[in-house]
Amino acid sequence: MTIGVGVEGPSDFQFWHKVLHKHFPGCRFDVRNLKNRDKLIRETPKLLETFRDCHYTAGFILVDQDDDPCLGSVLGLFDAAVRKAARHPDKSRRFLHVCIAVKELESWYLADAAAIQAVIPGCAWIAPPDTRLLAKGKVRALMRNHLGKHASFNEIAFAQSMAPNFAPDRAQPHSASFRYFWDLIQKWARP
């Protein structure tokens, strides 16, 4: 069984490639890095067609909300066919699961306090009830606060270090958007 997953960039690829294979050892994941959000949105129809042509079990698109005001405005960025298909109930579609990280993938990281504490030495982070309320750039701010003003932040290295520490069960109570994605991926990876 193989599931296709389209992601925005290299840090997302590093994180999801490790996390998904770790938590679903009997499933193969073809995680595709589309380099940026705009290209992921633009190339979604072709990517999903590739997943269908390869006879994958399911296809997912993981996109950040970023500064868009709501989830509907993010969906509005996709072409008409993707928007129409995304409106169908989850059970009636296999190849179009658009999952939006509210506000960004980093808010999903912040939903797992133990993982953040393991990756940022000296950080006593406590995940809020809902990470969607956090300001963008919170991970960078935590790094600077605990490692010094001049600490550099490398998104790819951070994602690589988060992946082995990240526990979906700890993150789900603190992020509704992560919980939505994780529930869907479990449905397809553990039939």
C-alpha cells in the first residue's frame, strides 16, 4: 500500500517522510516536495493524477494557511476541479484530501510540547489548548529565547530533529487541523 503526499517544501518533506514511515511501518509514503506553496497549489491536479496513475491507495495535499484569513480562502487558491472535489465527503474520495495546517506546519510542531522541549535545550514550552492562536514565527522566537539572540534557525535541520521526537498522540489535543489530518491519514494507512 502506498499513499501519496504533496508538501510545500524541503523542511515539510524531511519531517513527513520520517514521521509517516515511523508511525505506519506497513505503509509506503511517496512524499513529494513541490518547493513552495504556490507551486504545490498550482501543481495539485497533476500530482493527484500521478498518484492515481501509480495506483496509490490515497493522495493528500498538505498546505499552510499562512496569512489567508480562513480555510475557505486557502481552498479558493486551488483550481475549480480541486475545489469541487474537495467539497465531497471524505469517504467518497481517495485522491483529494487537502489538509491545511492552521496557521503553518510549525503550529503542528508546537502542539507537541515534549518534542519541542527535546529539540530546544532549556525550553519549558507548554502547548496551549489550540496552537492556531499562536503567532507565526513562534518556533524561531523560542529558539532565540533559549539559544541566544544570534542563534540561527534552519527549518530543514529543525524538521529533521523534530521528526523522531514528534508524537501525534501528544499533538492532536492541541491542534484541530493536525487532528483532522492525522485522523484521515490513519483511515487510509490502517484500513
